[in-house]
Amino acid sequence: MSEKRDYYDVLGVDRGAAADDVRKAYKREALKHHPDRNPGDAAAEAKFKAVNEAYQVLSDDEKRRVYDQFGHAGLEGGAGVGGVGDVFAHMQDLFAEMFSGGGFGFGGGGRRQARGGDLRMQARLSLREAAFGVKREVTVHAPVRCDDCSGTGAKAGTKPETCGHCRGSGHVSNARGFVMFTTPCPKCQGQGVVIKHHCKACEGRGAVEKARKVVVTFPAGIDAGQRLRVPGQGMPGPMGAPPGDLYVELDVEEDKRFERDGADLVTRCHVSFTDAALGAEIEVAALGEASTTDAEPTVTLKIPPGTQSGSVFTLKSQGIPRLDGRGRGSLIAVVQVDVPTALGERAKKLIQELDEELRRSADEAETAKARAGGAK
Ligand SMILES: [Zn+2]
Ligand SMILES: [Zn+2]
């Protein structure tokens, strides 16, 4: 894998460049390396793509912040650069403006280097692992390049030979009347080469099925449904070409104590009827980084007298760390007031007394209000 260039260098702007300057630099660089102006120039095409990738990140406040903080690595996770489709949609926007009227096609570029297919797999993390990040070894069951033949499929000491049927082009043409039909070569299946002596280990496929371990680093703040790319861990490329990538889709286990809402955690806490009436300090479940399951941390929450069931209290920075490193979300405590059940004789009597007292003081307040109104 080649090292990626710094996005600011690619556009030739300072790290502190304003959005408008980034846009201007992009126009200048994109025009310079545009394929229409440099037909058949592979280096220009590569530069053009790099310029677009850089602009896609630096023109987006969120992505730029992530990039400033973590560099290219930060963009490989969920908040990363979108697919190729995004790049093209982006370019079409800008270029519609720059080449008004003229058609803008993307065909005719250099031939894509063949590479192995991508692999997809699922990983399941606990809420804590997703919140604080974890390194996890995953097992990938997939073909790997055959070592015996270095992926060529040909027996040791031999090489795949140019297909005689298609002379290595991979396709054959047949004339039917005046029309020429081109089809993939049936003898080499379009590969352009044939293997006379197959490698025994892989029976000529160039790859063998194997379970292999890949260490995946899940960043803190990752959430269910997000996808991580692990470069170079996909299928081996045909005929020794580079491998594809591994995509790990994330699933997060439910946690009985919390519901996740982005970077916020919602938890329900029970408060006794007397604590709610008088006010109290209560302990609220919190998400701790340590993985001891028996001693879950709590945070103290002060609830005022007269707290109602359903009241919501927000504890800042006690939620989930944000993926881009900008602090943590909030812990949101939703209060549920528990009405006592199974009352003893004395408790029942006290509550009846309390009831009488509350009615009396409510009446008094009512009378006082009426009097105050009449005196006006
Ligand atoms: Zn052939
Ligand atoms: Zn082999």
C-alpha cells in the first residue's frame, strides 16, 4: 500500500485555510490535472483523483476536523470518506459549473488494476467496547493466496502460458455475416493465460481456503450499523495482483441499563416516593471504561424536592465518547417514582395522616388566595 499524501499538500493550502480558499485551490488543481486536458496521462489522472479526494474531506467541516485530529486513519472508520460514487457526484457539481455546456464523461481513463474482491463480515461488541474502543481479533474464513505457487496456480518451476487460442487477449471475435461478435475466450475464461501444470496445493486456483486471524481496531464511539475498512485483508488478487479489503460491519449488544442515542446514554432510575417529595441524592448507573462487570460505576445525582415521575436530568460528559474525539455525550437520567406497595399498619396510618395534612394545607392555601384576591 502506498503512503497517502497529506490532503493540505495535495491542494497546496495551509492547514488553517478558509473554506473559500480550499475551494479555489481545488478548482485550480482539478483543472490542471483534469483528464480532458491531459488525455492518456496516467500520472495526471492519479493527481486528479487525489485532488478530488482531498477536497471531499477538506470541504466538509466534520470530515476536516476528523482528518486534522487523526489524519488518514481517522477517516477509515464510520465517519470516513464516502464511496467512489460520492467523489463523482461531487465533481459533477463543480464541473457542471466549470465546463458549462460541455459534456463531462469519466470514461476513457486508464485500465483499473485487477485486485482481489472485498470481504464482508460482522462483529458484535458490547456497549462498553463500542463506547471506549477495543482491539478485537476476528477470524476470517476465506481464500488466501497459495504460497506454493505464489498465487499463479501453476506448479512450482512452471509458469502460466499465454493462451494460444486467443493469443493472450482473453477474448475471441467471430464474424456472423457482417457483424463481429466478441466473446471471452472459452479456453482461458478470458484470463489470457492457461496453466498447463496445475499447482497441487490449490489445484490451479491460486488460492486456498483458510481461516486466518485479523486484528481489527474498533475506535471509541463507534455505533451499530457502522462499517470499518481493513485494507488489504480481502480476497487475494488474481495472478498475484493486490488483495481486496475487508469490511467489518458492527453490531452492538443490548445493555439492560442503557439505551444509546448517538453519543448520549439514557438510563431509567427509580426514586422512592419520599425521596421524590423531599429531594435527595441518588446513585445513577454510569458506563465505566473498566471491564469489571460486578462493580459498575455510578454517579451521584441531586434531585430537588417535588421531583415528578418522568423528570429528566442531564449529566454532561457521562455519555459515550464521540467518534471524532470531541468529548463525550451526556448521561440522561429519566426518573421513575416508585409508589410504596405492601404497606404495614403503621405506614398506612402515617400515609392517611399525611393525606389529611396535605388536604388541609391545600384548603388553607386556597382560602388564603381567595382572601388575597378579595382584598384587592
Ligand atoms: Zn484464451
Ligand atoms: Zn497453488
